[in-house]
Amino acid sequence: MPKQIVSLPTPITLNGEQVNEITLTREPIGSEFGNYTPFEVSDGNIKALAYVLPKITSPHLSNKMIKDMPGRNIMALTAGFNRFFDGMDQDGLVQTVETTSNKNPTSMTSQGQSDQKA
């Protein structure tokens, strides 16, 4: 499973030490998004990032730490999250299928049955 190492443009202090890199340890799973969508995280929604990223960061970033980060760091973390989805061939994942619809299948059956009686 790939990891994303994010270089922070503005170093932060964690436990008295300066930190320049944050590792996104894995792609989050569905239940870890709570009421947010992957699109909200990938768009850089600060509330969505602060909810999801603490579950997958090393060293651990708290919700408050993420909300208090400079915008440049938020952008870097958003870019790191988005890298999990690089190379996804959306066209290869979804297939459009043409279907025909019978607007009134009952009447067609009735017509077929009446033809059999004649």
C-alpha cells in the first residue's frame, strides 16, 4: 500500500521538535470519512481534512493542529492526499451500457396471449 510523504513548506513543532515532513500512511477507508466525502478532502475543505488526516498521519497530527496550520501546509497535505488517486483511470472503472425499455410490458404480454387464442 503506497504512502505519501509530504514536505511541509512551513515546518511545524511537535513535542518540542521541528517537523518538516508528514507521512500519509495509507489511503483512508470509507468509514474514516465520517460525514465528509473524498471530494471534500481533495478540494482542501479544512474541516474534512482535520477530520480525516489525523487517522492516517505520521507523526500524528491532531484535528486542532491541522486547523491551525498555515495555508501552504494545508495545500501540501491536500496535494499529498490527492496523490493516492493519481493514475486512476475513471473511464476504465465505469462503463455506460445502452438499454432498451418496454414502456408497457403487460400490454405486450396480453397482446401475445390474445394472438395465441385466435
